[in-house]
Amino acid sequence: MTIDQNERYTRSAKRGNRSAAQRFSPDYLEAKKSIDDRALNKEVWRKLTQELAFYPATGPLQVLEIGAGIGTMFERVVDWGLLKGEAVYTATDNDPVQTNAAREYLTRWAGRNDYLLQWEGKQLARLRTPEAMVTLIIRQVSVEELASGYESPHSWDLFIAHAVFDLIDFAALLPDLLLLLKDHGLFYSTCNFDGATRFLPSFKGDEEIITRYHESMEKRLSGASHTGRRLRLFLEKQGLDVLASGRSDWFISPGQDGYSPAENSFLRAIIDLVDGELSIGRDTPPDLAAWVRQRRDQMAAGTLSFRARHLDLLARCGPLAGI
């Protein structure tokens, strides 16, 4: 993501009284893909793979993803061999910018991998790989609409949410969303922010700026800064069996050759995001401008490291979960 693109999204968020954290450009999501690939907890992924291998599907595996963006999770579940045989994958997002960009992004991905991807209209495609035959459905629909009965209940074998639940009121929406799962269906939620952000080397204004950044999440949505641990407890209270959980931190540190292009774009976007969040209103930290300049200078010098703590969760829905 370029500086101009990120600032455009930040300005748009401010005009609409929405947090900049809730609007992402397709370029940002594309850059974030490799960082997410590294971050995802491989033990939780392995458990998901094992569960699907013995899952008692009576037809094509039915997968529903919320907040699908440009389709990076769909790309991942295909490339990492999660989908075997026949499957129907419904990718939903409420942002038309993302759903429109998904077709181009996934077409380029399929071409790079020599997958056969045939589009039947703007939102329906058939994908054939050596291991799977997948019907891909892209729908522009909000999480709130899904929770209010947009889709038929008890229709899905696997529910996926990647880096979504710190942006929505999951305590209000999840009981109805869980009704979409079949009995013993699987719930897989990844990169749920869990309370820690760190930039290195340290800077004199770090503690206040990061504290205020986390507080901005709380102002937007109570509990958002500790989504991971709250989500696990919530699932258990809903009667789900938590099968696996584990850390999935974003971590970027310059290598011998500095940052990859994706890391560079991602880091720049994160700094802009903190700046955008804390520049809203009159209560701007006094050291914010100096902090932003210092972090950008450190990026240019190849000395900046970044970590954000996340949690991945895999759970199984029992016959009475969510009812």
C-alpha cells in the first residue's frame, strides 16, 4: 500500500465517522498476505486439517468466510491443501471495493499456479486443482445481515473468520452466526488481536502512544484490544468444544537485505494507521508527530521491528451450540 492510498482510506474513514482500522485497501490486504502466512499458528492449522480429514460431510464441503476481503484466505486454503475433493466456498465481505478486487486478484493467483479458474459471471467461479474442485461464490453482504438470517441456518460445515472479530461486536453477533453451522461444524478464527503491540527500537513516547492506540480500539468497540482471549471464553460459554488455540503474532524484523516489498508496504500502513487513529479529535499525543517521523526514518534505515500479538482458535459446534 502506498502512503497516498493509505491516507485516502484514512480520510474516508474519518469523513464517515468510522475508524481507519475498519477500512483497508486491496493493496494493503495483498501485502498483508505473506505476513499472515507466517503468523498463522501451524498447530491450529494442522488440527483443522486433521478434523476435516475425518469430517462426516454428506456432500461437497460447505465453507463460509466472513470478511473475506480480496480472497487471500481462499488462496491459502487451496495452496496449503486444506480443501480436498469437492467444495463450495462462499466468501463474503461488506465492502464492494474488496469484492470487486477479488476477481482480478484470484485470477492472477490461479494463473501463477496453473490452476483452472473459470468465471461464470462476476461472483461465481469454478476452480480445478490437482486436489480439489471448488465452486467459489463471492457475495457482498455484511456480518450483521448474515446474523439476521441472510443465509439458511445449519448449512455450513466450516466457518472462517480471519482478522475480523476485533472489528465487530462478536458477543452480539456470534450466537446467530453460529446457527449457520451444521451440528459438529467447525469454527476457525485467526489473527484475533490480543492486547500487545510493540515497535523496536524503543522511543520516548512509545508507552503513551501504544496505550492510546489500544484505547482507540476500545472507544470504537469495547473489548476489541483483547479480542483473542475474550473470543475463546465466549465460544466455551456458547457450548463449543475448543479443539486448539495458539499464538499467531505478526512479526517483522529486517533481514540482511532489509524488508521485503510486502513487509515494507505493511509496516508503512501500520505506522499510518496508528497516526490516523490518534490524529482524530483534539486529544492527540504530543509526541505523535515525532514518533511517526522516527518510525519512518527507522524503516528507511532498515532498523525497525514490529510485533502484534494475536490468537488463533479452532472449535467444534455441538448439536445445541448457539441455541
